Amino acid sequence: MKTLFRNKAGRLLSAVALLALTAPAMANTLNQNVSWTIDRAGTSTKYRSVAYGDSIFAGYNGSISNAGKYSATTVDAEYLSARWNADIENVRRAKSGAVARDVYENKIVAERSYMQAASTRVVSFEMCGNDGLQARSAFKSQTGTCDYSGMDAAINSCKTYVALAMDYINANANANTRLKVVSNLYYPGYNADNVQSSCTDAGTGQTVNMRDRFLPAIAKMNYWMCEYARQKGFKCVDSFAQYMGADYDSNGDGQIDSDALRYVLGESEASYINRTAVTLRATLRDANTKFVSSSSSFDYIQSDDTHPTYTGGTVSAGLWGGTTGSGAPRYSSFTNGRSPIWNQYGHERMGWALSVYQPASP
């Protein structure tokens, strides 16, 4: 049941992923802002969900003029509309290619008015992927003695701006806000990174396996996103577990892989990194082949090996402005809280993962 859905996408811009450089790459960013309302029949009550981020929340698909209509946060809005029997306006303030500092300064802070509206009930954000992608690219180009400082800088930048973002949202989101959420990073290119570096380690004199270096680094970033969420009143969507682990017990430890990989509330950094990057490493799978059972899989990553797959068409977003529009929900109700395609596309899976934290009422 391997899905054949893959949008043609370039490598121009990046998103939620791995490690990184600290300075914003302004020349390589693209605003992709969308406001889409889930217009539910029989109600005129409307609430707002606001999402800040990079190309993941933007629904980036390789185009400079459009993006996926149903990116994760708009999928989440469909679930929220059904739960509250209300219209939900999903405002996506996203910048494809933006590093964490750029998302924080030029989206969350500069565009705070969107979450200050009295109709706001949910505020979500994601960042750090482009920090990781840039650090990975820089490391892959190294020759001579390996320099790991770029990865360390990416981790520190991610920690800094995730914490600042949460503090700023806590201080500026409208008092009516019921839910604040952060999504951590999946690992795009997991299989492609299973190669040796061109540089050599100063201690061993040998080349290093790229994935061996990148995996603990992304684990550190993911840990602190979820740990800061715990400390600062946010919920943490563990996209790493949702994308990188199978939805069945592949190693016979009595736990579904995607559940076993999830951040455990209050655990230590050392425990999380050891569990996800060492103990359960054999259960990690490239999200191009997301196993939903032992015999069925779907492709969660577009052909650029970076961005999530999606379905449901596109909307204008990019150089020629963004879409403000509305449409009826694709599904009027959700059996067991899940749409029929909840696990078939990357954005559908992330949208469902966001939805599990929704409060029962607005």
C-alpha cells in the first residue's frame, strides 16, 4: 500500500529537520502566509488558530508562488472545527527557509498582532529545521579535520529561540488562548545521511558517519523543545516519533515504535538521547517509508527528501501574495478522532498529532 504521492519539489528552501548555523539566511527565505477558514455548516461562530514557522507550517511544495492548502495546522483546524462545532480561521504566518532566529524575530515578534486577536484560541509554532539543514550542508562540505562547532551552534541557537518564542507567546497571546503548542523536528534524509564524511575526526584520524553525528544533535534539539514546553505551559507534538517510528511493535519490546520514541514528560536530556539515538535506534526508519503496519507503508516526504507530503490542492502563497479564503471541511466528523487519511501523508499525520491536545470547548 506504498503511496505513490510525491509532489515535485526543489531544494531551494528548507524547513523542519536537523542541526545548524546561527545567522539567518535572509537571502534564501520566502514569506508564505495563508489564512484559510474551515467554514462549517450550521454555525457562524468563528475562532482563530495562529501558526508561526518555516516551510513546514507553510506547506512548502517547491513552488515560490503556492503551497499546500492543507498543511498540518489547517488539518488541525478541521479537527478543531468538528470538536467545537465552529468555524476555525487558521492563520499561517510562515517563512520558508527561515532559521529559528528569523522565525522568532520576523514572524512571532513582528507579527504578534495575529495572536493578540480576541478570537484566538490556539497558538502553535515550529522552528530550528533550517538551522539543522544548514549545519548539515556545511559539515558535508568539510575536508581536512572535522569541525563540529556548527552543529553545536545550531543546537544552542535552537534552544535560545525556542525558549524566547515560548516566553513571548506567553506574554503576548490573547488571554482567550486555550492551547499553545510546539512541534519538534523529524529527520529528513535519514537514509541518505548513512555515509562517511569527507573530513576526518581529530581524535581517530578516521572519517565519521554523517548520521551518527546528526542523530544525537537533532535529539538534543528535540529534547529541549519538549522540555521547555513542559516548563513553560506548552504542549509538545513529537513529530520525530510520529514520522520516524512505525505504528506497530517492530522489535518485540511490547511498545508500538512511534509511542516508544516519544518524549517522556520530565525525563532527563541524557535519558531521552540514549533512548531515541541508542536504545531504540534500530527501530528508526526513514520517513519516506512510514510503516503504519508491518505490511503497509506511506511516503511522508516529498521528492526533495525534506518536506512533508500533503493532499487537497494548493493555495497562493509566496512572491505574489498569500491566500485568504474559506471552504467546507473535507470531513464532517472523525471516527475515534481520526480522519480516513490521518496516517497517509506527512501533513495529515502532523495535523492529527496537533489535534490530540485540543481542549473540549473554546
